[in-house]
Amino acid sequence: MADRWDALPFDLQLYIVEQLDRKTVRRHRAALRRLGKVFARTLYHGDWLTSTSPVLTVQGILEHHAAVARAHQKPTADQHGRIYGRVLDLLTCKPPRNMTVGMYEQLQAQLPLYLEDLDDEARGLFSHLVGTSFCYLDRYYVKRLSLATVPELCERLRHAIETTERE
């Protein structure tokens, strides 16, 4: 069933979800259970707001921040609140759902990819947004293991990218 769902175009997937939301979910509280675990996992797998994967969550947040930085704008309070709330939810869960280690590792892996595509001014804004969104990592996880904080990580990567561009 998951293969068939993945084969559908995204517009059609979105339409099906909207129809399910209108007709079934609002009328019957148990409708989501009827969808089945496989369908629900497939349905929510790609959305960073509902994903249980640190890879997809960090990637979605970084894509959002990169788009905002490219436009040289600041995110709205609602956007920032959703991102910070999602990060806080994932970092304060009890194991095995806690994603602290996975999120920090994914930040280290994915930050260089996003920073390389931005200009100097956008890199500064992007680094600031990432630092404020993932500041909860710095509060406990980074201090306990004596790792680089998220803003320090961004600055190191920015400096490395700028030195390679000059050469």
C-alpha cells in the first residue's frame, strides 16, 4: 500500500488528505485509526511538523530558514513559534522518542549544504535563525557533552565557506 501511495502525484495525495479531513475525520473520531498504521506513516512521513525522523525535521526547518534568508526577511512570530515549539517537543520527549542526538548530528551534516547556497548577508540571517530555533540543544545537550553550540557551529561553517570562496 505504501508503494502505491508514493506513486501518486503530490497534488493527488494532497486532495485525498483534504477529502479525508472533510468527510471522515470530522464526523468520526476513530477515522484516523481506520486508515491504518502504514498509511498514516506514509501520509505524515514527509512533513517536518509531524515527522518522527530527525532527518526530515531538521531538513524541513533548514529549508524554511534558507527560503526566509534568501528573501532577506525575518520569519513571522507564528512561523518562528511553530518551529521552536516543534523543536522543543522533540527534544523534551522521553526516550526512545527523544531526538536530541539525532537533531544535533543532522545539524552538523546538513548545515554546510544550506550555507554554501546563500550569499554573505543571507548566511548571517540564516545562522541567526538556526541558532534561535535550536537554542534548546545548547541548554542541556551541548553543555553536558562539551560540544560546540549551534551558533558556534554556524560561525565555524560560515568562516570555512568564506575562506574557501576567497581562495
